[in-house]
Amino acid sequence: MNLRIQLPCWVAIGVIFSACATLETGGGGPDFALIKCPVSPAQVSTAQVHVRRYLAAVASGRRPPPRNRYVAVKTLPPNKAQSAAYIKKRQAAAADAAAKHEALPAKWAEPSQLKCVCIYDTQSKQFVGSVCYVISSEPTIGELARFDTMSAEFVGSGGETPPRASNQ
């Protein structure tokens, strides 16, 4: 009788920990995200179009299927509020670097060079959270990249051909 109670408990614990392991997505490599911001409705709409374009390209065989559960799609550049938040954080980073007698790291690009990405979960078929990540440089199409605590395969706007496909 004791085993009848213990076995379901151990199975439940195993399921919980295996789910946690799949949700932990932080990986190696540089963090492309400079800041994480609430996503605007226009950015959501654009990201949805890009995801649909990417999924259609996968379905038709023009793009390989994702290698990761999460994909990062390009959306509209930062809006005024997102740019202001970036500028504030960049100024703080510049002050910190100056206090250490160091140069501002190159990742802190000019605001005009910024881009935004949203993370899409290909299993749940939903965007992860209601945020976008402000980045200064794009990963290569198909690259597994880190955005804050998320690792996602960068798919751009969904229509680009990944380099690995052109090398075959």
C-alpha cells in the first residue's frame, strides 16, 4: 500500500522536474538582449506576420524545421518609450564604464541601430510573455542565440534563407 502512494508521487516529481528542465533555456554565448521591454501592439502584429511566414516556409520545405522549441522573430524597431528606456540604460552603462576608466562596450550601439525580436514557442504556438528584446546586432539566421534568459533560434522575418540551407 505504501508503494501505491509513493509511486505516483515519484512520477509526479519526475514530470515536474523534467518540465522545469525544458523551461530552463539560458544557454552559453553572448546575450543579444540589451533590454527587455513591453511589446507594443504594432510589434506584436508584425511578429505574428513574421511567425506565420516562417511556419509557412517550414511547411513548404523552403526552411528547415526549428532545431529548438523557441524561435526569435524580428519585429518593428523600438518605439519611443523603448528607445528612451534603452538610452537611460546606455547612459548608466557609460557612467559605470567611465567610473572604471573603461570604454563603453561596443554592444551599446546608437539608438538608430537598434532592432527588436519577440520569442515564439513552437510547441504552445504562442509568444513567450508580452515582451520584446531590444538588440543592437542580429544573430545569423538559424543561429541559436541567447536573449536574456531565453535561448531561441533566430529566424529573422521568416522569409530569409538560412546559411546552412544555401551551403547544401
